[in-house]
Amino acid sequence: MSRQIIVGNWKMNGTTRDSQALVQALLGKVTADGPEVVICPPFTQLGLLASTVEPSPIGLGAQDCHKEVSGAHTGDISPAMLTDLGVSHVILGHSERRQEHGELDETVREKAVAAAKAGLTPIVCVGETEDQRESGDHFDTLGWQIKGSLPDGFSGILAYEPIWAIGTGRAATTEEIAETMTFLREELIRQFAEAGKTIKILYGGSVNDKNAASILSIADVAGALVGGASLKAEAFLSIISAASAA
Ligand code: PEP
């Protein structure tokens, strides 16, 4: 059984005071012999938190990056700026970026290439809408997203996040997750052959301290991408313990 990965996506939350308090509550409780833990605070906190987490096993991720190294892109952050701060991971193609910023599969793919080139591990998100699942189009949607968003030679992490499960308190059922994991693995092998067997797949969407153990024990689930529950130290630590036991 390989080490699970628990990624906390703080989204647009976290003043300096909140962020320091949250990380202080995790320090000492996240240990090197447990699952890999990565927190993804907003850009504004990355620099400060880099020094706070530096002596600990907690990894630091960003929630997005640009596809270029530098240049005239007002408001954007490049992969090189992230590695410069000690960031190791970057979430790409989150449904909120796709929906609110019009990011297309192609944009996500270009960002994944740039991130990997800079030495970051991209965590690429895919997921269907509720309508797509209800109409039975979810596998087609996921198949297209994988083909479009993952570049050749992809060696990052895939996160399956059904859009209808994000922030709703309604996680996908274990059956839905298991069936989707089987589909995603087949697609990854179709696209990347042998290498597709080793790409880790996370589940995200209303993971909490109550459902984490059952979700993390589903075959091929390599960990979780956690939004809301990653903002509460106690809940996030329970999810991390569930991953240790999975
Ligand atoms: C997310 O946005 O990546 C996420 C999984 O959110 P939540 O856990 O709040 O559903």
C-alpha cells in the first residue's frame, strides 16, 4: 500500500493570523511516517507559510499558476515564482477556475507542462456537473477532460472532483467513486500506457472527518483533495489519521 496524499485546498480563505493559527495547530501532529500532507493556501500566504512549515513534513502547494515563466500577465503568478518560495505542488484546472475564469482543458494542459518544467507536481482536477452525471454523460466528460488536460508524459496527480459534490456536503457515494476510479484508471492506461498505471488519483468533494475513512479505503483512491474541512485543524487532522489507517 503506497503512502496516501491529503491535500488541503484553502481556496480564497486565510488572513495572516488565521493561516498561522491553522498551521500551528497542524505542526507536530503531521508526522513524516503518516500520509503525505500538502496545504494549498492563497498566494498571499505562501511566502510566510513556507518558513513556518519548513522544518515539518507539511508540504506547500499553490491553487493555480500561469503557463509562462515571466512577462506581461497582470495579476498572474508563474511556476518559477512558486518554486522560488519553496512550493512543491500546484492545483490546476479546479472546477472553480474552469467556471469562474473560463479555463479550458487546453489552458490546464499548458499550465501542467509549465508547472512540471519548473519542478512542481501538478494536481490536475477533472469532474462532471450534476446534469452530466444525471444524463449519463459523466464518463464521456471525464474522458475528454483527461485527454485535453493532461499533457504527454504527465507524471503528476489526477484529482477526481465531481462538481456537484464540491462544497455541498454531498460527497459521491463509495459505489460512484469506485466505479469512476475504475474508469479513470482505464483512461489513464489508454492515454499513457504503462505510465498510466502509476498516476495517483485523489478524490475530492465534501470529504470530511466522518466519511474520510470509507472514501480513502476505496480501491485506487490514493488520497483526498479537501476544501472546507481543511480549514478546520481538527477535521483535517482526522482526515489525515483516516488516511494513515487506510
Ligand atoms: C475542493 O474545492 O477542492 C473541494 C474538494 O472542496 P470541498 O471539500 O469543500 O467539497
